[in-house]
Amino acid sequence: MCGAMIDAGKVFNQTNKQFIDSVQDLSKYFVADDMVTDEKLVGETLGKFVRAMEELQKYSTILLDQAHRSICKNVSTFIKTDIKRVKESRKHFEKISFDTDNAYVKSAQASKNKPAECEEAYNVLTAMKSCFAHTSLDYVFQINILHSKKRNDVLHTMLSYMHAQNAYFHQGFDLFHDLEPYMKSLATQLDELNVKSEAEKREMEGRHHLVQEKNASASSQPSLTSDDPNVKIEGYLFRRTSKGFKTWVRRWFILQNNQLVYRKRSKDNLTVFEEDLRLCTVRLFTETDRRFCFEVISPTRCDSDFFKVNTNGSGDGNSSKSIGGATVSPEVAQPEPPKRNSRMTILFSIPGNDVCCDCGSKEPRWASINLGITLCIECSGIHRSLGVHISKVRSITLDAWEPELLKVMAELGNGIVNRIYEADVDERIAKRATADCSRNIRENWIKAKYVQKAFVRKLPQLDETSLTVSPERRRWSVSRRSKKSPSRKVAKTKRDTRSMGDIKSTGPDEQGAKMLQGTSKDSGLSLSSISTTDDVIVFGANMPEEPIIETGLPESSEDSSTETEESDTKSVTSLEDVSKLSPSSLLYKAAVAHNVAVMQEALAHGADPNWANEDEEGKNALMKAVESGSLPACEFLMLNGAKVDRKDNNAKTALHHATRLGLTAQVCQLLKRGANQHAVDADGMDPLTIAVNDANADIVTLLRLAKLNEEMRETEGLYGNPGDDTFTDVFRDFTNMASDNPEKLKRNPSFQGSGESS
């Protein structure tokens, strides 16, 4: 075992030597420049540490050598000399013992009629007995000497090894004792460097945002000229191919010397597309669902060639009339603010979003899209460490955002979320974070707030003393929430001057149940409205009214519906018995009411986003959100762990329900989330069959295109994937249409987005 230890130690020393050499090589990259003090500090420190590790390496080599001498050599000598001598004595003793036994046998077998033979046998026996006695005594002597020596040798060997260990650690202690003052000094310098680094980081972030804004303002007015005097206009265009699937391919086009040429990559050769553009006609092409297209009609070609202006991935129709550095139609194209600036304007117009939700820092540049809050960069780093199951962090200025994400953010905001997660703050659990607090305080506050949910107020519970009615008439409900439109502004103002009025429920026990707005004490701390004189809890009834956002945030599909205010029965969902009140059931009812704020409150209380309501054929919250026609509610649930392929008792998924109701926007949304379009319900019908039977062309197109894209992905390694760009473009167009013009996707006149469809 000592030999194995020494061999392992040699391997460790060899690897350690390689590590020391790599640190030595690393120190060469930090040149000792007097003008760069930090670089000089790193280089000197690495060199000093390398020398210390080399000394420690020498001590380790000496220790292994002494272990070999003190243990391996001593033990080998003991085995090869002393034990070998005893073994030889044992062999001699065993031989004499065998000969003595034979002498006894011969003596016993001698015949009494032969006196000479008897005398000879007796003499041999006497001689062997004497020899056996001497041999036994010598063997016992050798054994005793061995036992006595092994004690001394073992103790002497281990004592020598422990002296070697003592010398090794004593030398190491002396080495690091001399190095300790330098290490303490270095720790102090590192703290100063950290402070300096944070200051430089903040300064660079400020410069980064400033450069972004300047670049954005500069990019809104693209240059039309090139360094080459022959080049008039150049930039990226999407050209539709004339063969196969007629997909759109991106190429770099150049207009020079009255010719139109292009290349695939920067180093590829130029391909002449049109010899003389003066003989061609260029005009806008409106006979397609794609935006920003024009066609080139050439006398040398049978068919027209169609082009799509490069939008740089933004999808912003107003600012995408430019072709790289060229303008297609100067009289049509109008410079617009960059997309990220309009997105920031939208988010900051939501109450509380102009400061960080957790520490209050001004002008946050990050957001948690599943929580619906804005964050500063320090808090966003801690949110990332919590895991995406708790917080999904996106940059407001750098990342690409789908329209659904903006809708989810508009439904929530820092004000609403803090009313949920900071309803009952106890700073004995965690000290409140501030803009200039330490990372430890900030981390403890965020974990207590979102992981432990220590400040969330418990769900309201009714007892005998809080009600003036019989226990069997206790009810709860969720208030429907929709954005206030200008056409309903006056009506809503008049309505808010009175109470919610009498609710005419469907059940006989619910007739005349009166719901009042919550008291001022409760309304500032929770999303539920509790009346002390009546028997109804209304979640979300006392929320602040959502402002009208004039900065370009489009209405969602349910917001643009023909919802009216003539009846208060549509202001809340159906009343439920208080015995059925649970976080999961609250989430389910909030999805019916497409009230995202109450859905967030339910999740804060631990609701299961995949909970199935057996009273309604095993449907879950996502299916009810789909039936309600709410894009934000669907997106919010999928951001928070809702499974898109869960089935109800009829084996229908959310995609089945969206297809059956003719909700094109929801079908597009679910397919983008990877919904399984091959699943069949209890009737053996998949979503495509349902769409074909209902003659819904838009949904059939989406499903077939998704199926084709899926098949092409399976053979991508063999044949490539020519349909991928088309799939992405079409789904982006449907997504933008669902956000900008949702009425174009409402092909089923029976659907009103009420959430009451069966």
C-alpha cells in the first residue's frame, strides 16, 4: 500500500507540475507595464504564487522519497531477511519432525526375535529425539526473535515516516507563514479592485445604452451611398425562388451600372440578375399576404420576380421600407423610433415599471417575463440564479420579444405584482432591498419574496362571525378584466361611481347576492374584495383600472371584441361555493375571466398550472384561457409551466379546443410552443381534421405548414430544410396580425371571446 501511495503521489506531482507550468504561462500574458498597475499586480502575484507552489512541490517530492526509504525499504528488509530466516528454520524443523516420526514407526515395527534390529532402531530413535529437541528449541528461538524485532521495526518505521510528515508540513507552514502577509494585502487590494470594477461596469453600461440610442437614431436614416462610386444602392432583400416550394431566400443585392446583381455571401462571386434595369418595371406587389413586397417585370423573363424588403428581424412595418442602405419608396417610408425604444415606452407606462420591482433602482433595463416585472441589472442576476421555473429574465433593449410577451407584461406590472408578493412584509424575515444595498441583502430579499413567498397574504377564509348569512350561501368569484377602450371610457367612468350592483347568478341560491368593493384597508394590500356584510369574495374587483396605452401596444383578441357594459352579470365569473376555493381552482376561474393579475396571485399561493377540473370534463386552466380567447392568459400560463399537450376527459388538448373554436391566434401560439398536432381526441380526430371539417383555411394552413416543417426537420441532415424560413415568416405574420389586427383572424362569427363556450 505504501508503494501504491508513492506511485499515486508521483502521478499527482507530475500533474501538479503541469498545472504550475500553466500558471507560469498565464502570468506571461500580464505584462509588467508601469502604466497599467492592475496588470502588473496580476503578473507579480501569479509569479509569487508559482514560486510558492514550486517550493511546495519540492517538499512533496522529498516526502515521497522519505516514505520510500522509511517504509518500503525497512519492510522489504524485514520480509526478505528476518521472515525468510524463520521460514527456513520452519522447513528444517518440519523435516526433523517427519524423520522423528519415521524413527518411532521403525522402532515399533522391530521384531523382538531380532535383538540386533531392535537395538539399532532404539539407537536411531534416541538420536532423532535429541535432534528434534534441539531443532524445536532453535525454531522457537527464531520465532521469539522475529516477534520481538517486528515490534521494534514497525514502530521505528512509522516514527521515521511521521518525522518526514512533520518536516513536510513544518516546511509548508513556514512557507505560507511568510506568504500570509502578502495574501492579506492582496485580499484588501482585491476588494478595492472589485469596487473599481463595479464602477467601471456601471460606467460601461451607461456608455453602452448611450451608444445604442445613438446607433438607433442613426440607423433610422440609412445611408444610400457606398464607397464604390459605381454602386447606387446595396442591401439585403428576400427573393422568392421560382422552383420547388417557392421559399424566400436572403441575398445581398447591388444596383450598379444599371444592373441588378447579387451574391449569397460576402466572398461569393456576383451573379447578374438583370442586365439592364432601365428596360424593367418595378412596382409594389399587393397580391400576397406578405408585407413590403415589390416585383420586377423584365422583358427577358416570362414571370415576374418578387422581392421582400429586409426588415432586420424586427417585423416593424413602418420602419422596414429600407433595403439595407437603400430606400424602396421614399415617399412612403417614414422613419420610426427603434423597436426597443417603443417597447421601453410601453413597459414604463405601466404603473411602477419605471423603477426596479425589488430594489427601486431607476430606469431598469431587464424584465422577468413570467412574473411581469421590470428589474435592474443587479436584481436580474439574482433572478437568473433562481432558475427559469421561478423567473425568466429578458433584456428590454437587447433581446427579441414576441408580441404576446408585451401583452403579459401589460396585464401585470410592478405595482400589481408587489401588491401580491409584498402584501404582508415582515423585515424580520428579510431586510428590504434598496438601490444601494449589498448583494447579500438583495439576494435574501428576492429569495424570501419569490422562492419562500414569505410576504404573500393567505387566501381569505370565511367563518361564522364574518358572515350575516347561512353557511351554505357562501360564494366566491373572479372579476373579469379587460383593457379600457376609448369607446367605453365614458361608460366605465359612470359605472365606477357606484357599487358593482346586484349580480343575477344562474343558481336559485345565488339570486340577489351583492358584491361590494373592498374597504380601503384591504384594497391596497390584496387583489380580493371582501365584504363583511355579504357572502361573496370577488378576486380582482378592487384592482386599479388598467390605463390606456397610447404608445403602440395593440389590443389583444379579447380586448377588441364587442364586449359591452349593459349587464353586470358579465363583470364576474359564475359564483362558486367557498368550499371549492383553492389556489388551483382560483387559477382556473381566473383563466376563465382572463384576469392575469389574479392568475399571478393564485400561482403565488402555490396553484398547479396543470390542475384539471373534474367538474368540467377534466379541463385545465390553459384550455379555459384558450376558450376565453385571451392571448395574454395563454402565454402567461405557458410561461409558468402549463403543459400544452395535457388532455381533458375527452382526450382533447388545448390545440383541439382552439381549432374547434376557430381561434387562429391561439392555434399559432400553441404551435409555436411545440403543441402536438398529431394527437387525436376520443372521436379519433386530430386538429387538422377538425379544421378541414370546419373549412377554416387559416388554421388548415398553419397546421399543414407546421406538419411540413416538422417533416423537413426530420430529413434536414440529408436534404436540408428549405421550408424553415417560410414556416418562420408565416408564423411571424400570423403573430403580428393577431396583435395588430385581431379582427382579421376572427372567422367564426359565433365566437365572442366570452369564455363561456363549451
